[in-house]
Amino acid sequence: MSVADPYAITVLVTDVLESLGLRYLIGGSLASSLHGTPRSTNDADLVAEIPGRLVEDLVSALEDRFYIDADMIRDAIARGASFNLIHYETAFKIDVFVLTRDDLLQEEMRRRESHGLPPSGERSAWFASAEDTILQKLDWYRKGAGISERQWRDLAAELPPAART
């Protein structure tokens, strides 16, 4: 796996999350590509429910293939923030956002959908719904003062053709 296949690398992580019984969803550009127009990406975004008692198990399961830091994960849990995983072989980055008690994030997790992974669809994983992906893109666009052309293109690609005009 020398060329970064974002879905193949991300599923290495989601398989571990599932084996630990942890809820997660794939968001960001991978969800945008799934629901809208596919595009290349430099990273993946996950939202995951990670209790502190399972941090060491998570690290043990991923440390052979990813740069992963237990202290960074504990800090992200304490702050309700994110941490990074970096795939050793490809340097592909996965941003993991810790699921907090935030009502919107909880609803997004509740509405997640199982989809087959491109290109074959044989494997499946949990993704943010199309509606939640659009809401997240709008939020990022707003936070960036409406200047991110990439966020706007992703949004337009997810809307039905009649809504794009």
C-alpha cells in the first residue's frame, strides 16, 4: 500500500474502533466524496467515541501501522478536541475528533449511515449522512469567513443539481 488510498488506510482504523466496540463516523472529504463528487484528499476526518479506559488498547492495536500518541489522545478526550494518526507507510493523516456531549455531534452520530467503501463497495463503514456532511461543510465555510473555495466546491457537489443554480 505505497500509494495512499484514503479509504483503505481509514478502514485500518475503523476496523480497530469496531473491534473495541467504539462508535465512529467518517466525515469530511471522504464523506463529501461518497455523497457528492469524488475528489482527492490529503487526510481523513473521523469522529469517534473513545473512553479513557480504552486508550492503551487503541494505541496497542494501531501503533505498528500508525504514529499514535496515548498522551495526545488523553489530552483530546479531556479537552473534547482532536488528535492525529499518521500512517507510517504513506504519511496519510487521519484527524480523529473525540465525540463530546455536544447535542449536534451526538445527533450526527445517531444519524450516521453504513456505506460500502469505494471502489468495490464490498467493505462497509459508518459515514456522516449527506445532510450532516453539508451542515459540517457550511460550518467550516462560516468559520473560515466564507473564503474557502474548496469547502464551497464540496458543498455544491453534494447538492442536487436543481439546488446548485
